[in-house]
Amino acid sequence: IEKAKYKAIMIDEFQDNNQMQRDLLFLLAEKPERMEKGVPQVFELCPDKLFFVGDEKQSIYRFRGADVSVFRGLSRDFTDGNLTMSINYRSCPALIGAFNTFFGGFEYPPVPHESEGKGPACFYKPSQIDEGIPDYEAVYQKVELGKTALENIAQSTQQEIYKSHVIIGRYDSAQTAEFNQLTKIDAEATWICQKIKQLTTEGINGQVYKFSDIAILLKKYTNQNVYERYFLQNGIPYNTEVITGFFGDGPVNDIYSFLKICVTDKDELAYTKVLRSPFVNLSNNEADAIVKSNSKPFDFDASQILNPLSLKKYTRGKEMFDELKEFARKSKLTSIISKLWYEYGYCYETMWNQTVTMYSKMYDYIFELARKAELDAMSLTEFLDQLSVYTDDGKKLEGLDIPIEQINGVHIMSIHKSKGLEFPVVFVAETNAQSDKNPNKSKAFISKEYGYTVNTPSIPQLKEKTATSNYFFSLVKEEISRLSLAELRRLTYVAITRAIDYVFISAQDYKITKTPKDYTPGHDNTDQIYQILQPVIDFYEAKGEENKLFTLETISPYDRTQTHEQKSRSNTRTQKISLIQKLTDEDIYNNSTVIEKDVLPAKYILPSKLHEEDEETSPAKLRTASDTAPYSQINKIVLESIPKNSADQEPNFSFANFGTIAHAYMEAFIKDEQPQISNRDLAGLNGNQKKISTIHSICQKMLAGFENSPLGKDAKNSIWHKSEYEFKAKLNSQILKGTIDLVFESSEGHYTVVDYKTNSTIEPEIYYQQLAGYRFAVSQMQGVPVENISCKLFYLRFGKEVDISEETLAVVKKAYS
């Protein structure tokens, strides 16, 4: 029984769980003798078996299904087992006092023996529990100082300890600005840059910080690229958890465009970008004139329209293009990316202009995407299709395990990503950012009360406010708003409490409040972090000079010409030669130490890539396909699909396309269904119905040959079979990964692996390695000895079975033991 496996269960961060997970834990912790169905009651649990750890004020994952009310309910379920951790060992005393004031309404500076706050606060207070606080609301308990902090305070004066460690910068939207001045988001980003410079040079209160000591926390990523741009302009290094606007800057755009014109000659925009990029570096007018010639990339004689220097650039660009196009046909994706970056010199652009040095990391991102694409055996065209997804500025690039060293830079991340982390200095930026105005954008709405309901289109004729796309959503809309507001309070708490020494809070669209709000908890009916804090800010701001809680600063409009440092060199031949000479004089490579690294094997082994080249995988063998083999019409159709005057001789309809179609017929036979043929595999025939009919006719005849063969009959009569069987099998520190055409089990318990081949020649020896990998994988997954598995090739053109069991067994025993 599952529940008998565990003597004790500890669940950390339980505030981010829900009722279903709570019920599952109760089932695992129920007493051994309990056999009834359903979730056990508290008295039916084993004593001391469950240990829940969490903080209701940090539940910020409602969008993932977290329900903080479940965690709060535990305190009622286990009234005798509650332990409160009330000491903050992370932050300095001034910040701990500020946290108590902002979130619990306690006085600042702290007064002795104050058990409950009396001022405005962001959270509810313990005394309000009896007033019927909803379970989804957090209650704030006062946080105390640790023993060491108390001893330090005893040796210092209150005035020294409780200096303001909270700085609030606000851009007043009512202030006037000149046409050439930065306002709102740009002014806020500039203000943050100036504060970071101050922190890392002269410091604050005698403490100088490193860039890596500082974090910028954002509610959402919408304007992350704005902060990145101003950091670059000001020479502030930074690291990001998520890449937004992946195509928004030069490196990725230029590399993508160069690769794009290598696979298609019909993308004028990509061609224009290449001509304007550092690869060629023509002017706008020069690039436009060449593109308007309507010629293929670098196929235009530009000698009549370009000056000698520009013509030299264009000629060099053509040489790179011709070389890369040929190189791309036979090289790995990562090698192609590296060639563009290093050999063609794009990397020097990020070295040349110091304000764009940070863009060098884009190479690491696109290289990692290429490396992952290689693992999935993507072609260059497929890789470009994958990259094109990120052309949307709103598309985020995340989840990459990038093997690069983090620089000593400011951390830019979302508040959600910062949970569990700590930083000496925290900037909670853009606190006026609003939430999504439509909380029901999905195709369906899920609620506790009504379950899963579909969002149908609204009726245009109904103009009333009651007209809605989901009646059930309208019934709980107000409660959802209250749930969102409660979570926003918790999100605010998580953001501010990441700080150890200082918190900077900035807002770009602040409006002066005529009537300060002094109620608890915080600002109701809002979706802005600043408004959550506003009652406390207004209350202490009204005290004037007596306000010790925070320091207020007004963010003024900035002159555009004075917002960043000029760190780029002059774009002149003299300056470039000077830089190259400087790098040469430093003799970097001769004075460097050779670093030897272990060459780690690839994580995945693809058995289908272990065999030697054949017609499907090698364009070089395309024309050598036998014309005397059965169904020679296939060879003719493939060769006729090669575009005339094509440099790479790649057919539009390849042997691989035909093989995929033939495999679909075999799979359909095993599954007793109609074959599903992808239009992508037929696209190269350009709608030629005669050729398409010929392909289908051949596949039907091949299928009949297999169906009537002894192997086909054995497969059909098997007690278990799988076609297109995807697998992963562990091999020491690596993983075998692939797809087996067919595997079946006979009534005697013997397994047979079948691989279909559409080759025009019978060469079984080139597939020993591939089928050996399949044989090993089946033995691992089915738990049978490799000796109990046969391996057979079935050549569909010849209707012939070739047994290679003996040969693959020898490979397995040698390579997989």
C-alpha cells in the first residue's frame, strides 16, 4: 500500500498548493487500519506524519492553481500543531521595521511592546480575524529581530539604526516636459540608472555595492527591453532570466536574415537586412537600389550603382553568401552560427561599441537554440521556422539552460522569479503597471463552483453590460477580482521583502492624492502595486519632516542628450586599426593559458543517425540510385523535382518524402485505419496529380507486398504490436531516443523489430548499428533478454525480408554491454 511507504512527509511552500494536493497528502497520511473510501478526517490521520511549511503572505501562484485558503485552513485543522516563525534573519533592522509598518500598520520607528499595528496597512491584522476575513486573505503577524540584530541596536542609537532604508521615486504625470525630454517609463528607467551608478561608485551611507548586489523586480515583462536599453546606454551590465524582444536588436535579426536568404531567394526583407547589417554595411539607399532590381540575393551586378568602397563590401558579402550557402548544406547548425559570429566577424561589432557589449550574449542564446535543434535532428529550414516564433516582441524566450558565465551585472527578473531569493538592494520598478484587464481570455473558464465551462463568442447585438461570453464567469467575476486583489497584496510583500539593505520603489505615472487613504488593508479595487502601498505612503507623507519611514524623490523629465555615457569609438578606419593594433599588442593568445576541458558525450543517442548514408540522407547518393530497381518511377519523380539551375541540387520531393509516405501506409495497415499523409511531404510535387497518383499507387502495391509476406502476417496476428513506437532508453549516462517502425510480440513471447526501407538497393550491413540500438531499447522497455528479440529489414520495393538478428546481436553485446 502506498501510504505504508512513508513514515513522515514534509511539504515546503505549501501555500502554493491546492485542495486536491492537500487531499492526496491526507490519503497518504491516513491510519493504516482505515480502509474507507474518500478523504480522511484529521482524527483519522497518523499523528506526527505530516509537516506543512509555508507562508500565506507569499502565495503568488494562483494562475497555476494555488489556493492559499487551503493553507490557512490547516491552522484550523491542526490547532495544536502550529509553529510560528517570527524572526527575520535576512534584512537589516530598518527594513524589518519598515516591513512591519507597510504590511502590519506598526509605528515607525518601532516602539517597544507594540503588539498590533494601529496605522494603515497592506494586510489584515490578527484582531480582524473575528470580523470574518475571507480565507484567501493573508493576515500579517509582526516580524521580530534576531538576537544579533538586537545586540547591535543596544549598542547604537535608535536614530542611527532606523534611518530610512526605503527610497520612493515618483514621476508626477501632471508635470510639464519639453518635447526633447524623457518622460514616464523612460524617465523612470533613467532615474534607476542614476541610482545604480551612485550605489556602485560613491555608495549610500558609506556602503558601496557591486552590480550583482542589485536586482530590478518587475510585475510583468512588457517593458523589460526599455530598462535593458537604458542600462546599455549607461554602461550598466545586467543579467536577465527571460529574454523579451529576442529579435528586437541587431545580432539575432542579422544572423537570422543571413540564414534565411541561404534557404530562400524570395525574402526581400531578409535580404535588405543583410545588406544593411555589419556583414555588408551598405547604406539605406544602396541597399534599396539593389533590392529593387528584383534579382536573387547577391545575383545583381552592382558595379554600376555602387562606389568602389561599397562595391568592395558588396563583393565580400557575395563571397560570404556563396560560401555559407554551401557550408550550410553539410554542416551542423551550431557550426553555421559560429561561422557567422566568429569567422565572419560579427562578434567584433559588440567589442567595437562598448554600449552594446551586452548584446554579445545573444550569440549564446541563438547557439543554444541551435544546439537543442540539433538534438531534435532539425534541418536549417525547420530551425528558422522555430526562430520565427520569436519575431513577436511579446514572445518570451525562457527555460534555456545556457552554458555561459554570469557576468557581474544587475539582475532583471519578475517578482515571481525572485521568490525565495535575496539581494542587498532591490528596485521594485514600474509599480504603476496594471494587470490584464480581461481575466477570462482563455477558451474556457474553470471555477470551483461551476467546473469547466466554454467561453462562447459574445453577441454583437447585445449592447447591455449584462451581455457576456460566459454566464458562469459573470456570476463569480467579483469574487475573482477580490482574489486577484488579495494576491496582488501578497505579490507586493514578496517583492519588497527580497531586500537585505535597501528598497527603491519607483512609479512612472503618479498622481497626487487629495484625500489620503488610511484604511486597511490597502487600496481596494486596484491592480497596481503602488496603490497597494499608497495608504501607508500617504499617511506618512502627511507627517512631513516627521516621516522617517521612507525618502521621497520626484522623478523629473530628463534631457535626452544627457541620459547616457558615450562609450562608442568613432566609426573611422583609423579608430578601427587602432583597436586591432591594441588587441594585437596585448598578445592575448600567446600569453593565455590553454584550458583543457573534458569532451562530454551528447545526452541523446539517435539510432536512426548511426547508419551510413543512404538515398534518404545523402544528396550525393541521389543520382546513384539504381534505375533497374523495382518502381524506378520513384527515382524519376525525385530527380525531376530538382529545380533547374539549382546550385545545391536538392530535390523538392526527396526520397525521404517518399519514405515518409510509404511508412504512413505501413502504419495504417497495422492500425487498421486509413493512411494519414501530410501535405508537407507532397508539396514538392507542386500539385501534379499524375505524379501524386503514381506515388499512392506504388505505396499501395508495396503495402500489399508486405501484407502478404510471412513477416506481415506474423505482425498482423501478433498478440501485441506498436507502430511508429517512440522510445527513450537509458544507456549508462546517455539516453537512446528514436522511433521504431514496427515491433510486435508473438504468442510464444518472442519480439520482432521491423524497419521498413524504400531504398533502390539492398544493403543491410549499413543498418546494423541502427537496429542494434532498437533491439537494446526494446529489451530495456519490455524487460526481455536481447536474445529474445529478432531484427528484420523489409525492403518495400523488393517485397523482401532480410533478417539481421545475428549481426545486431553481436553489435549489442559489444557496444551496449
